[in-house]
Amino acid sequence: MWTKKAVLVVSLAILSILLGLALRNPLLLSMSAALLAYVSISVFANTAARLAAERKLSHEKIFEDGTAKAELLIVNRGGKTGFLEVRDKLPRQVQIKEGTNYTYLNLNPKGGATRLKYTMKFPLKGLYQIGPITLRTQDPFNLFYRESEVPEISEITVFPQVRDVKELYIKSKQPKIYPGEMKVKMPGPGTDFFAIRDYIPGDPFRDINWKAYASTGKLLVNERERLSVSDVTIVFDSREVSGIGMDSDNANLYGARAAATLANFFLKRRDSVQLVVYSDKVRTVKKGTGQKQLFEILTALASAEPKGDLPLGGIVEVVLPYMPRHSPVIVISNLEEDDTLSKAVSTMKVLEFDVTIISPNSIEFEIMAKQKKGIKVDPVAYNILRLERDILIQELMGYGVRVVDWKPAIPLTQVLLEARNY
Amino acid sequence: MKLGKRFLAIVLLYIMIVIYVVYPLMDYGIAKASGKEYVFSSNLSPFETNLGDVSAFYSDLKVMDMNGDHVADYKVRSIVSSPTILMGDLVDPKKTLYLAIGVERPYTHSEILAIEDFVRRGGHAIIADDFGYANALASRFGVTFYGGQFYDENFDKNANFTIITAHLPSDRYDKSGIEGPDGIMDDDQDGDGVIDEDPIDGVDNDQDNYALTTDGIDNDNDGKIDEPNEGIDEDPTDDDNDGYVDEEMLNGVDDDDDGRIDEDIETFQLITYKPTGLYTLQPVWVYAQSSERGFVDMNGDGRLSMAMSRNEMADKPAYPSDRIKLIVEVPVARDGSGAVDIKTGKCVYTNPDFEKPKGKVTEYKLSELDELGSIVFISDPSIFANELYTLNHITFDVSYPEDYKGDGVDNDGDGLIDEDREIAFEPSQPSVEDKKDPDNLANNAPDYWSDNRPDLFGRRKGDPIYDYDNWRFLLTLIYHLLTPEKEGETLTVLVDESRHFVSSPMLKPVYSTLGKTAFATSDPYVAGSVVGFLTLVFVGIALALREKESWIHKFDISVLHPRRNLPRDSKVQTMRLRLALQEKIRLVKGLSPEEFASLNKSVILSAIRDPELQELLREENKVYSPEDMERLMEKIKKIQPL
Amino acid sequence: MAEYDFLEEKVPLKIGIRYPETTMLKVLGFLMGLVLMVVTLLITGFSLTGFLLLLIGIILALFGQLLTPYTIFPSEKLPKLNALFLLIGTGLVVAGIAILGANNAELSDPSQLSFGQYLLLTVLGITFVLFIEYNHASLRFDDVLDSATRHSQEVFDVGPVLKNYYKAGSTLMVFIAGATLLLLVFNSILRWAALSANPQFGHSVVLHSVYVMAITLAIVFVPLGIFLLYYFEYMEEKLKKEEEEKRAKETAAIYT
């Protein structure tokens, strides 16, 4: 590829020829000859080293604000390196805390090697691609360059932050909104009697109802009601509009942190949690419990980029059959640009789900971002958006749904507290 | 970007193909179609030695350079592309002679302007033409080539080989100023070789022009040799009585020790082949003209005849007072107005592009005319050709005009008596002598130079002396036009080869490209605009080109993602506001969207108490100002269930 | 999130040497300007306008060296303040030489040029190239150092790169000088060849003036230019493919 300098030099050479002819000036033509020689010889002065590279990462899965170390081994397989630039391509959301991902290199033609070390910090959740390693050789005069890639790619998953909300919960004197242990009218490994049924080989002996056996002569066992609690569904809106605002402040990011915190909270309480993420498609993490489930949920949240525009109404219809009746449903959505919202919420309400909506306010995110960037904000336009949002929230509340309007200034814990204080 | 490069390469290739393949083929095709046979003429080339070429003249020019005296140092260069190269400062006009021998291609407008500019700046030019292709150029100096063949009573056996007498005023060559020659010899410049045919008023005998004196003496005898406008050598005679009028070298030295320097006017017998005549608007210096009986045969019937129809051009006969001019020199004004009248020194404004000033016209002193640039028109390019350049005499047998005797008898029985201007055509069949000597029409068995001293042209004892003086005339003319200011000065004769058809089809596109390049870089306006335009193009390319990306990692989490459908203009905002109001009413009334949609508008309106809000709902085309909308929003917020 | 503050992109306007590492280049650039001036005046003789233009151009180029890359135009595509000074300085130098060397018939005519004069013209051309190159290289390495310190945590060591630059650059310059001399001598060869092939063309004005130099440059660089356009288009792709294939074989055995 030509650099700007090469184009300027060639232009100067051509203009010198014309000017030299017009002014009958042999000096300009001699200069032009030198300039053209300078450019054309430089074309062939570009080196073509063949490099191989490998990367090692200290971590592949971290939480927001976590750091990971990368070590790059670059080996010259032959050819002179000349003016070689090497860069490990990083997404712009990655901050380099130590070392560098980019350098000029001069390696011995055969087997020369070097290591590039650097520490990355990831302030935002997401799925990050590290690499490929890009190489650029150029002639000494910076007239031409050639770029190539070593397709060495790693991925780092950055989970959204999980806050500890247990403390909050204990402090609260209000009745629970996050349900405590609750009988779910299903058989399970609980303590309370539920029903009697025929013995099936494999049932523990201590479950055999000896009294019934005595009276009926048949082996019968006691069934107990399941002790666990509830099946919580978190519906996470990751549509394109969830990205409104800035990289560092938007509904998607805040919502994912809220979802992660809630999931962690419920799972710690041994609840079963199911996650539904909708963007351009629906991704469901089927209900489950324990550390593994949390991991799955965090991964799903990390990779949920703002994309697509599926309506909530459709999602509800699709996932409703998998949702245990009467269980709590927490919808995390900025409530933007979705005509099916009120219908979807009313449907859920009709089916007696316990619906809470946590709604990061994208209007305020956008205004804040614009103000930070120094872009003028039209107050009327945003006031209209606010009015529309107020009316929508009012309508949803009319269905008996808890709605928390989450403005950027309110901390996550406060929002969750508000939600349960409703 | 990829497409761009490929595209550029294809365009370059295309241009080259057009220049080197398509253009020459098309040119050839057009020439063929128009019925003009494409002539790859090698005639009149200084670098070929055929009879029709001018190599002898060219090598003589080089000999002049080598005579050891360093009288002049002539470089001969050719113009292969276009005379537009004369524009700008590629050559110094004052040290350059532009020479076009035979014009087969008419001059383009820019070429004419280039030559005009060249002579305006003090350059000299010789245009030798017979068919009149040079008329577009000549007419801008008040000169016209008749185009028809010129006949005269003097010819060498064949009427096509007309003999003409030319004169060159030798005094004018001395520019050293030592002896103070006046520079205006043959004052009426009629080319008759007679000088000072004026009465002498005792004061300023060179300026008044009204009588004849041919005494060959210092006419006013005032003893002052440095008197303005008077010279001592204004005589056409052989002052030193050595039998030659042209003996002295034109070098500012008194070669023959007669006390007079470069004194004699020279007379030349020129042999021509099918020349034409010249017509001039204004008085010019005439170096050769017809006898009183010459004529230009405009209708091509070979005789002096009346025009027989309106379409036919009348022949141009010579009159005793107005002969047919054959070789003329036109001084050219420095202001670009065209020719200068040599009798008055006033600009004639023959240049049609030049606006004549309202007030006084520009005027030069007669003695200044010599310092101006000039252009010489010769009505026959063949005087340069090898065949005639050193011709002794012609051996062709030719048919004489049969009634040339002037005896009052109609000798040829054509009903006309003594039609001595009649000239018969050449016989279609060659004679016995012709057959013997098919290649050479001339018998060059000349006399030989006997003097040991070399002449100006380096000819020594044993070199031939020819009957005709073409060679001497042409070299003297060159010297006359391009006289060195100081010894050993290098002067350039530019032979314009671009007036001939290019002999090599391979070189043709090269010349054509060179011609266009020369034009684009010589005309200051064209060159300026080309350079300016290209500068703009290059700046554009440089701006458009993406610089190689900086690879230093830039951490940035502040990228803004704005919403796409922000209600920007008041119209959309009002509409959204109206919808919001409707939603609010629906909510307050506790209706589903379907129920609400079925409501009558008046019912909805009745639900609103505020008249402004009513208006918002009612008047669907009204657009509100931002302030109004803010107020309305407050009102909508305040709506409570009834 | 205070710790992730936005980067301040605007460079303040300052005068002075930014990085001592590139001082040598700045001095060389200025020196080349002076040599260029001397050589030009040696060839053409003195004329006040041309001399002043040259001098001002060289001084402006030097002044640009001492400025920070301060943004004066709104677009990134337009040059920064220091580059702008270099551009204007170069323009003035070219203008000065254009005026000084105008209408030089003697040096345009290959039939009158001696080998010594060809050498002098070559020196002129190379000095001009070096003038541009050193001035630009100094800005370039300044920029590398600049963005390295602004965006990266680690201090960037430009030393080895500069060493490599001097070494490889000097070698290349010898080739460039040789090529320039060849190009100029080719004028004479071209004239001589034309003279023997077609005297009409050989004696022509174009072959005895600046046009012969333009013809030479066109003969050499038009085909080369077309070749290079194709070279960049196709050869690059081919090379890339080959490299990828080879790398695929080798990567597996990188830690041996």
C-alpha cells in the first residue's frame, strides 16, 4: 500500500516535470528523476519476513474491572524483518495497564524471537476477541507498507459485575418481594407430607409408610412436598435499543449487572433460576441451581450484545410454557420501542406470574452520554420521550406490575432495594 | 481501493493504446477516406540526400560554421512535433531562425500564435511555400501566396524552371557599426537592385525617396562618414572594380582593401521550379520579383488568360509599376500588431487578433526596423532542394512558347499574335535526351573556383561555380537574418519538419504526443492550467487517501450510540405529543386500545377539560412551538382519573 | 467511572525540541537544505528572488520541526501544524529552484552536458530527496514517540529503529543516487540512439532540451508505474496466500 507520503512525493515529481518543461528548467527535472528513483527503489526495499506467533493468556474468564495478562511469543521463520511493526489487535474497550501490545521489531532472520507482555483491564462485560496479530513491514522511508495477519485469536469472556445484596435483604423490614422458601405444590425432597403412592424399587426404606402397609398389605411410600422454594425467571432485554447511550453507560450493561446480581442472589438461596435473553434471537438458560448455573447465566449475559429487535410479546409466548406457574418473573428492559409490552405484561399477569420490571432509563443514559460528549440536547424531544415513558410505566403498573425506573445516577443496590420495597 | 487501482491501470493502458494504435489508424483512415493519398513524403528533408531533399543546404549551413573565422556558429535542429515549442523560453528568439521549407500541413491556430509570438520577440522566420498552405500564417503579416503557378519570360529551357533575379542589400549585414552603414539601402525596397534613386536634398538623402541616382559615389560629399541615415556604401555598383560585386565577405572587415566595408549589393540568379507569387498588403522589403512580363496562372491553363466564368480565378499579371513579388521580408512589430510598413515605419495592424489603438499608432524609425524580428516569405520551396540548390543549367529539351518572337506574326497559328507570355506545357513524352539522363535533369558541369582564398562559405580553388546562385542566395539570406552579434556566437536554425507528413508510421504517434506535450507546456496559460489542475487532483488524492492506521492501542469506552428515531422537528414532536395525550386519556379512562379506537372523537374531546389540550387533539395539522409543547406536556402529566 | 476518563486528544501548541532522539535528523534536514541551496546557486548563479524563496523554505521546514503536531484544521485528513510548515517549506524550496534554474538551455541539452555536470545534477536531486526525507523522518519518529507516550504505559525505545533507519536508509540512498545518475545519463544515450536511428528525430529540438529528460522519465516510469499498479494488486495477494500456507504448516511446531 502507498502511504500519503509516497503519493505526495510522486505528485511532486510529476508536477516538477511539468513545471520543469514549462519553465525550461533542467534542475526540476533532475529533482524529479531523483524523487521517482527514491519512490521506485523503495518499493523493492520492503522486506518480507515470515513470522509465527503464539499467545498465552493468564485468564480467559473474568469479571468486569478484572485484569488478564497476555504474553506473545513472536518467532522469525526467515527473511529480514526490516521496519516491522507488530500489534496484537485489541478491542477498543480494553485498557492496557502494563506493557504494550504494539512495537517495532528487528528479529534475526532465522529463529530470532521476542516476547511481548502486557496486562489488560476489562471495564465492561462482554465477549472479547484478542488478536489476530497484525504485522506491518515498510521500507525505511515510510513510502510503502504491507500488512499481514497471524490468525492467532483468543477469547476472553468478561462477566458482568455481581454485587452482594444479601445484606440489603436482611436489613429490610419490609415483606419480601424476593420470595423466601415457598411451597410450590409439587412433590420433591421437602419435609412436609404431600401424598402416598405405591412403592417403586429404589425408594428409600425410611420413606415407606409402615402404617399404611400394616393396614393395606401393600408397600406404600410417603411423598413429601418439595422444599425448594421458587423458580425465578429473569427476562433480559438485549435488543439493539438497549445499547442507547455510551459504551460505558447503557441499559444493556446496567441491566446485565442487575440480572447477574439477582441470579447470584437467588442461586445462593438455592432457588432455581432461568434466564431468557432476547435480542435478534432468544437465548434461554434453562432453569437450574448452583454454581454451574450461575456460570452459565453469567456467560449468557456477557455475550448478550445489543442487537436485533424481537418484541417481548413474542418472547413471552415462546417461553411461557417453560415457566413454572405463579413463579416470580423479573423483566429487565428499558421498555423502548416495543408495542407488545403492555400485552405481554398483561398476559403474564393473567397467568398469575409475579412480575417485576427493572427498567434502566435509556433516555437518561442518552442525555448523559450526549452531555459528556458535548453534543447539544433538544429538551423538547427528550421531554416527549420521557412523557411517553411515564405513560407506558403508568399503564404497566395498572396491570399490578412492579416497575422500577432506573436512572443512571441510582446505584444498582438501591434499585434492587426499590424493587423489593414496592 | 482495489477496484480503484485496477481501474487506474486500465485507464492508463487505454490511453496508451489510443495514442499509439487507435489514433494513428484513425488518422490514416480519415486520410484514405477523404481521398487524399497518405503521403509519407521524404521530400525537403535536411537529413536525406535525395534530389528533392535539402541536405546540401543543410551541410552548407554547417560548413559556414566551420570556416575557421567563427563568423557564425550555426546549429541546425529540427522541430518534429509542432512549432508551438517556440512558445516560452525554450529558444532565444533573437538567436534563432525558424525555417519551414515546403508546407504540406496547414498551421493550426496555436502554431500560428506561437510563430507570431516568436517573431514579435525578435525572432526571424523563413516560410517557403508554393501551394498556399501557409496562407493562414502569411495573412497575419499582410502577405498572401497566390497558389497558382508563376511564369516569367526568363526560364531555363522549360517554363517550369523560371529564372528570377534576387538582390540582397549587403550593407545591412554589417552590424558592427564601425563604418556606420545606414541600414536603408535600396530605400524603396522594390528589389530592383537600384539604390539611391532619389534626388539629393543635401540633408537627409536616405529618407525622402523621389529620384534616381546610380552614380555609386558618396552622394552628398559632405565628408562626414558618421552622418545619421547616410552611409558610404549605398551604391549597387562594383566599387572596387574587380569584376565582382559580391566579392567581399560579409564580415564587417574591408576584405578587398578598397576602404569600404561589405559594400556591394549582391545580385543572385535563382532557378526555381513551379513557383507561385506573393501579394502584399503593405510595403515590404522585396528581395525578388518578376519581370514586367511575369504572371501568376490562377486558372491553371498555362497561359495568361481572362477569367472565362465567375467561378474561375483571374490570372494575375505583373505591371511595370507593380511586379509579382517572389521573395519578401516583413518586419514584425514588437507589440504584436503584426507587420510594419517599411516606408513609414508604422505598424500596419495586420494581426486580426490585435485591436488597433484609438490614438497614435506605434511607429518605428526606419533605422530601427532592422532590429525588429521579421518573417521572410519565399514563393518556391524548391530553391532549397538539392536538385536546384547547386544547379548549373538544365539540359531538358522543352517546348518553347511558339510565338515568343514578338514579330507581329501569329507563329503558332492559335489566333493570338505575339503571346509571348504564353507558355506551352511540358511534353508528355520525354525527349531522347531525357531518356538518356532520366535521373538528372541538370547538366552540372560548372566552372571552378580559381581563387586560393576561401569565400565566406568555405569554397576554395577547385570548387564548382554554378550558373545559378540558389545556394549563395540562401546562405546569404540566412546570414542576413541571423547575423552574429559577436564572434563565435552560437545561433540556431530550427528546421520545421512538422510541416511534412511523417515518414515513419511508428514515429507519428510519438511526434503527435510530443506535439501535444510541447503545446501543453509551452503556452503559459495552458501550462499554468495544466499544472494547477494536476495540483488540485493530487491534493484531492492525497486528502482522499487513508493514511496507514496508527497501531498504538487507543482505549475508548466513550463511543456514543444515539437512538435512531429521535423526534427532531416540531411537526413530529407535535404528533408524538398528540399520541401521548390520547394514550393518557385512554389510560385514565381505563380502556383497552381496541375500545379506545372505537370511541367517537367528540367523546374523547369531552374527556378533556383544558381547551389547549382539546385544541391539540382537534386540530391535527397544527404545529406547536417548543415552549407551547413544554406547557402542554405539563398539562398532560397533570391529567388524573376523573 | 472516574478511572476511565476520556482521553484528551488535542495536542497543545508548543515550540521546542520534543524528543532529543530525533535532534540528529532535524540537524541533518536543515543541513541538507543548506547544501541544496549551495548546489543550486553553484549551478545557476545568483538571483535574489530564487535565493530568498529557497532560504525561507528551508527556514520554514526547520521551524516546522520545532512545533508540536497541533491540529489547526477540523479534518484529520488535513495536515497538522508542523507537517503544514514542512509542506509549505518544501513548496517554497521547489519554487526557488524553479526560478533559479528557469531557461537553462545549457544544462537541458544532453549534447552539451559533461559527466561532471550530470554528477552535479545528481547531487542536486539527491540532496533534495534527503532534505525531504530527513525533515519528514524527524516528524515521523517524533509522532511515534508522541503517541507511544500518550497512549501506552511503557516508554517506547526508538533507538534501535533509528539505528536501523540510518543503516538501511543510507544503503538505499546510494542506490537511489546511482539510479538518478543513470536516468540522467540515459538522456545522452537516448539522443545518441535517436541520432543513429532517425537523424530527423535525433536532431530535433526536443532531444536537445528539457523534453529529452521528460521523455526519459516517461520511458522508464510509465511502464514501471503500470507494472507496480498490477504488482500491488496481484502479487500482494499471491504473496499473502503463500505466506498463509507456509504459516499453517509452521505454527504447529512453534515451540520446539
